[in-house]
Amino acid sequence: MSSTGHSGSPLFSSTVSGKLREGVLVITIDNHPVNALSEDVRAGLDRALTHAADSESVIGLVITGAGKIFIGGADIREFGKPVAGPSLPSLLDRIEGLAKPVVAGINGAALGGGLEVALACHHRLVLAGAQLGLPEVKLGVVPGAGGTQRLPKAGWHSCGP
């Protein structure tokens, strides 16, 4: 369930908000400084997906990040702790399985789990200069939320010069 912020836009959590624009729910992640995929972000995205699925006025979704970062990866403060809220793999399965189109508006760095979120979306729009990567592989860690399976089949569209 979402609450409403002072602008009338839905607030899905303290770090995830939405704004309906001509039937498209623009979901913005604002988890300073790198828009990490914290429990609050995952829960907010989960609520936004439920809201979109249940709302006849929503015909599609765009997921983007506030500032200059789409999603900078996992929240390192949660490493070594039990997973609270929706797990990233289950959240990505929900995004991928949503009946309405979901677009990743990649406005900056999409790293690790952030790139995996983008890969789960049905389409991706990438601003020039955005950085994409799965840096955990340099540490010998396999991306844990399906990135290695989704990356080879992803289609990419570039925006801007």
C-alpha cells in the first residue's frame, strides 16, 4: 500500500516514489548517495509493482534513479545479514513477469544489482555516458540475481548523442 506525498505522488517507501504521467508510472529511486538496493528500496519497488498491476490507470512503468545514478548495486550495510523484505531475485522475477511494460530509464551508473534490475525490465533506455557493469565478477563473485542469464538476451536502446 502506498501513501501520498505532499505533491500528491505515491510514496512506496522512504526511498521510492512514483508519479503518473499520461498512464505511465515513473518510479524514482532516491537512496542517497548511490541509490543502493537496500531493504527499503526493494520493498518500495515491490509496492510500486503491486500498485501498477492493480491500477487500471497505469499502462506501463519506468524505473529510474534520482540524481546521476540509476542504481549503484547492493547496500553493503546489509552484507552478512539475513535478507529482510523481498529478495532481489524474487523482485526481479516480479518485474520480468509484470503484464504491463516496464522500462529501465538508466540515467547513470547501473552496477551489480542495479544492472540486474535493468536487465529484468522489458526494455532499457540508456543515456549517453551511463556506466553499466557487474563489478562483482572482478572479485570472483557470480552475479546472484540472474544477471548472467538475462544479459545475453537483453536488447539495448541508446538515448542522446
